[in-house]
Amino acid sequence: MPGNILFGRCAELAIVDELVDGLPERGGALLIQGAPGIGKSTLLAHAVTQAEKSGITVLRASGVQAETHLPFAGLHQLTRTLMDRVSQLPPAQADALRGAFGMAEPPSGASAPQFFMIALATLSLLGEATAEAPLLLAVDDAQWLDMPTLDVLGFLARRLGAEPLGLLLALREGHSTSCGVLASPGTLGLRELRLTPLEPAAADALLDAREPGLDAAVRRRVLELSAGNPLALTELPRTLGTDRATAEPAASAALPLTARLEQAFASRLADLPPDTRSTLLITAADDGGALAEVLAAASALTGTEISTLSLEPAIAARLVTADAFHIGFTHPLVRSAVLGAATLTDRLAAHGALADVLHGQPDRQAWHRAAAIGRRDEAVARQLDQVALRARGRGATAVAMTALERATTLSEHPSGTVSRLLDAAELGLELGRTDRASSLLQQAEPLELGVRERSRLLLLREGLEVDVATSIPRLHLLITTAERAADAGDPGLALRLLRSAARRCWWSDPERGLRERVVAVAERLPVPELHPDLVYTLAAATPVERGATVIERLERLEREGGYDALAAATLGTAATMANAYDHAAGFLQHAVAGLRTQGRLGLLAQTLVSLAFTAVHTVDWETGLPGVAEAMRLAEENAQPRWLTGARIAKAQFAALHGDLDTALTVIGEAERQGLSVANPSNLAFIQITRGLIGLAAGNHAEAFCCVWRVFDPADPAYHPYLQTLAIAELAEAATGDEQRDMARGALHRLDATAGSSGAQLTRVNLGFAHALLSDDEHAEERFRSALDLDMAHSPFTRARLMLAQGTWLRRHRRVLEARIPLRIARESFEALGVAPWCERARQELRSAGEGSKRQSRADWDLLTPQELQIAKLAADGLTNREIGQQLYLSPRTVGAHLYRIFPKLGITSRGQLRDKLNAS
């Protein structure tokens, strides 16, 4: 159909050829965009031909507008020739992929497969195939692929590189913003190629080649109307040539080119026999393309037996192509022309006919019944409810949401409308599509809502407004709504509302009475006292007042075990809120392992951020750095700006500890710019604490104090009463002048009164550290001794800083020989921890005390990127490339490529040397 691509497309050909020619060595992705008929399909066909000539395996798919609601239909098109290899995948991946394609039912009681498990299974499947030959995925009309398939392609695009795997997508211009992962191609590593109209000389050449001897007037009009569009150059001559009147400029309205092309195709329909037009209408309404199915539906529509003979006029008119099994339009504009030429009654009847013949295909049948109904119909709405249920069971949450939205428009009963709106909004939040979720909630709000529905609506609103600062009226509403939900017999829903209220309390202390009310209502609910949401509520609303209770329950849960990954993530977060970082790590590590296995990568990103903050306190580089890098990657991939900010804060803290101040300042600047866009005091406070740490690392104590003091200033947006117990250590170390020390002592006195009895080990350590550093000379020695008597097993950095401060105090009081011991311990501790700025400070103090020291050589882990370190650790633990890839959602070949770079950096030649090398560092 489109003109020969060799006319005027040399530069574009070179770009496509570069991708194809490079596939044996490296992967790559290219997005071809342009108007209908501009040559996207022809360019794609050229790439396919070149790839097949080079021995590259090509997997093809094409989006069809009528199939956008069929979950993973496009992915099945791409991978159908590889399905015999699925059994070679790890069982969890194989089950997820089979479930996605409806080839297997999930085990009874099993949770729905997570999208990322399906995406990883696809990556593994393609990776296995590339071991035999390079692969090219060629996808036409990507704008009409189903959303789950588009999301999988986005997942793949982010991971191309080491694999000999190429991805070519053709996308109709004007659809990119509505195509999910294609909305921002640059973030996926997709190179963009925008096809523009042919230059006049190329347009002339193409028209001469395809329509030699064309009437001069018609030729001028074709060139004018086509505007360099190859499809228009090949199709308009047929229309204009048969009607000389339309060749005159004044004879036709100023239609857009796409509409004119549709009109050109539609003009051919009038001459076709009635049976042929009916068959074309069924083909346009169909979402399968199976010839037998189309003929059966056409027969039902017309009431007569329709055979393949009815297609011959359409094939001769170059409107469709068909073989023994399939039928398809020669161009998407033909489909839209057929639908546009039909009346509404005819279109409804076509969908009805398809629904009548789709026996044994309940999902497709339900969609066509919905399309055939011009009124509300509860029976069809219930069918779409089942479609949503099955789609979610297959990991196609986006399709489930669309089905519920359509069912809402068909609901006959208000209660059904409300329930479906809320269910769809909940799925929208799960997908991160907050705009659609918000719209659905707005539709539900004015309807008649019962107590449970009103409670659910408020809870979903909380999901939309997760970054909004505490509002007293909102807290009152959450509490009273929770009480009503409990009275209505739904304590689980009530506890979730109270958990949201408690989280708001932790962001910014409203006042003690309101926080205590949240806890009082929660403790009256008939739920076990070790329920993770209840522990979370106590920790978030009353981290100081009930801190000892929270820690006691965490210890019981540690002993009893039996909690799943979701519960562990909740408990780990609760532990961090109560400053119980010594308990947080175990829960969070358990959660990370479980969430990774389940493919819950959105929650995994959040949990990795919490684990990274825990690792900062112990200066655990091997856990923290890879966790931060992975959290940033996943938060970007899942559109989680709040958690991306958190990951950046943790990264900046690690960089400050390491002495990489340029990186620390750059990253915390990025976090601050993003953090200021939302009112979230906890992130703002963490940012100021981090800036204080950077100032201390740089030796700029005055700047460090100004930054950290903001956390203690009630008039400052970064004020955060619960993070002051973390910040007091930095504030004490930064306070050098008399005025600053007085301010810090005042803050410490207030914390003694409010947080001294919290029971959290970290709180005791930080308060003891601050008392020692801020003490006057008369009591300093006693304060240092008391602080050092505390259990600092989980606070090695604080202990080393305390030793440095003690040694410095002794030296300045001319007790030089005594000073060397704590200074030496501090230096050795800082060296072991890898905190270069403080290590250098300890060396300087030792030199002033008359003892020199050598600089430590660079640690081996310091030579690796965070992801390389993560892979090296897993390989050192004995995991294979395939097992590492399953954990990190990478292909085995990508893991191998990382190891190929790791070995020379560490000066080793085999996996067997990894463990010794990393342990030695």
C-alpha cells in the first residue's frame, strides 16, 4: 500500500540499518513515529527483511484498535512461536506467563501474578532465544496494543544493551501521550525517529513510478493534497482520477489528510456488493482476525450464508488481505473508513453478531455485548465484572480497570455503579494512574454512598493525596469515618483508615490529644494486638509515647515469625518510625526477599528506600548502595516520585559519608527540587539533616548547624518533632559557637523530656552522644563515659564519632597521651567504615597528639558501581547468572556482562575468587 520507501528515505534507512546491523553485538530500541501513511510500516518491513537476510530471528506484532481491551494480546502475538520454550523457564515465571495468556488457571487461593513477574518471564524467554540467534521485535501500530503489552515492552526497553535483542516500534503520530510507557520514550532508552513528508523531488519520483501518465491537472492536485505523504501519493490518484471535479482546489473542503485518505478508501466501498460490505463491517468490528469467525458473524448479521467468495471484491480493491485462516485490512485507515461509513445501528448489529458466535470466549463475548448495547444492562455489566476479575487474575490490572469503567456505564443499580467506580479507582491507584482514579472518585462522590462506600472513598482519596501535609479537619474525618466503619462491622477497613491518619500524624505532629485519639480508636478494634497495621498505627501516631510498646511487639513478632512480605514491609516501616532501626533491618530484608519473589516492584522500591536509611545508620555500604541504586531505578520505572526523592536522600547521605561531596550536593539538590513540589515535612526534614551531614563532611560546621536547626524550628516547613531524635547528633556535632551550643542544649533538654523514655536504642544513643558533645568542661568526662557505656553495636558510626570527640576534648585539655587511645580507635573505626572525611579528621587529631598514621588504600567495593556490587555479592554467595537475573529483574546475559566488567576491576579471573576478595575489603 505505502509507496516505495527508497524514495527520499536514505537517512531513515541508515538509522534502521544501524540498529539491525548492530544486533549480533548489542541490543537497542527505536521508536518510529509519524502520520498515517507516512511510511512507518514500510520502514518496519524493510528492517524485517534486512534482519531475516542477516540470520536474525524476527518476532512481529501489530496493534489493532479493537483489541486494546484484550490483555497481553500483543505480547502473545510477539511470543507465540516461542511458547514451546516456556517450560524451560523457572516455574514461577512459566506459570505467570501461561496465566497471562489464559493458558493456565492460577492455583486455588493463589494471589494474582504480578505484572513484573510476567515481564521478567518475557525477558527470560527472549533471552533464552537469543542464545541461538539475535532477535528483533517488530511492532506496528503500537498505539493500539493493549496496555499490559505496552508496559512489558517498556520493561524490556529499559533492559536492552547486553542482549542481542532489538525493539522496533511504529507509532502513529499524536498517540504517544496516551500510550503509557510510550509517553516519555527518552526515559526508556528508546531512540526516536520521526518520519516527515517526502521532499518535493522524492514525491515527484514516487508519483511517476506508481502512476505514470497521470493527467496533468490530477497530478498537480495529488501533489498538492498529499503534502509528501507516500500513502496519499499512491491512493489519491485513484479517487481524483475518477472524478475530475474533485481535482479542482475549490471543489473539495479543506479536509485533514487523514480524513481525506479515509474518504478515499470509503469511496471504494459503495461499489462493493452488500455481502462484501457486511463482511468488511464485521472485520472492522472484530478483535480477532480469524477468517472463520468473521464469516460466521457476517452470516449471522445478514441472515444468509457468507463464504470467502464475498471477500474477493474487497481483495481486488486492495482493501483487505486474507489467507485460509486470517483476514486483515491493508491499512488501519481502511478499518476506520469502514466503521465511519456504517450507521450506528449497523455497528451495534455487527458487535451483536460477533457476540453471538464467540462461544467459549467469555471475555471477548462480553466486550462485544457491551459494544452492541445502546443502553444500561446489568447482565452485561456483571459479565464485564467477571472480565475484570479474570484480567486481574492474569496480571492485567489495566484491562481490569477498563472493564470496570465500562461496566459502570452499563450499571442499572446505583449500588453497582458505586462499587464498580471504587473498584476501578483502586486499580487506578495500584497502577499509578492517579488522574483516572481521581476522575472515578469524583464520579462516585455525589452518589448515594453507604458507610462502607463512604469509608472506601475516603481511603482512596488518601491514596491520591499521599503527599499532602497533615490537615486537622482531614484527621478528624479519618477518625470519625473509621469509627463508623467499625460500627458497621468492618474493623479491617477502620484500621486502614486509622493507619492513614497515623501516617499523617507522623508527617507533622498535629497535637498529642488527636494522636492519642487515633491510637485509642485503633486499640478498641477487635484485631490482634500484633496485627501489622495496628503496630504501624501505634508507631506512626505515638512513636515516643508508645515507643516501648511498639518495640516490645516487634520483638515478639521477631520471635514468633510467620509474617508475610507485605506484613514485614509494614513492620519494618513501623520500626523506622519508632527509631527502632536495630529491629527494622530484619523485617525489611525479609520483605525485600518476598516482594522480589512476588514481583511487587512498586512496594519493593519503597521497602528498599527504608532499608537504605537503615543501612546508613550502620554505614553498611554493601546493602545500602545497591539498595539505593535499585530503589531509584524502580521508583523511576513505577512513577513513584515520593520514593525517588527518598532514594536520592539516602544516596546523598552515603555520598557525604564517603566524602564525595560533589555527588552529595547534586543529588540532594535534585531531591530538594522534587521534595518542594509537595508538602511533606518528613522528606523536607530528611533533606535538611542530609545537608547538615554534607556540611559536617566538608568541615563547614556553621552551615551544617543552620540546615539541621530547621528540623527543630516550629516555624520552618522542615520542622519534624519525631526526626529530631535523629537530627540531634548532627546538631550537637555542628554546634561550635556559644550561641549554637546554647540552642542545641535547649533542643536536647526538650528531647530529654519528650523522647527520653521511648525505649528505642538509637534514641538513647543519639541523646547520650549529644549530651557528651554539648556538656560543659566540668561534666564532659562523665558524659563521655556514660555515653560510651551505652550499647552501640548498631551505631558504629556514632560510636566512632563519640571516640573522636572524646579524644579531641582530651587533647585540647593537654591530656595528649590519654587522647591517643580514643583517637586511634576512632581512626581505625572510620577506616573500617569507609567514611573518609571523619577518618581524615581523626588522622589530623592524632597528628596533633603526636602520632602519625598512613592513609588506607581504596576498598575493593569502592571500585564497583552499586549494581556491580549487588551482582558481585550475589555471585559470591554462589548464585548463577540466571538466579541473579531473577532477583534483580535482569537477563542472565546482562548479569554476565556486568561480571565481565567486575573481574578486571577486582583483579580476579573467576567467580570463586569473588567471596575472598569482597570479604577482604
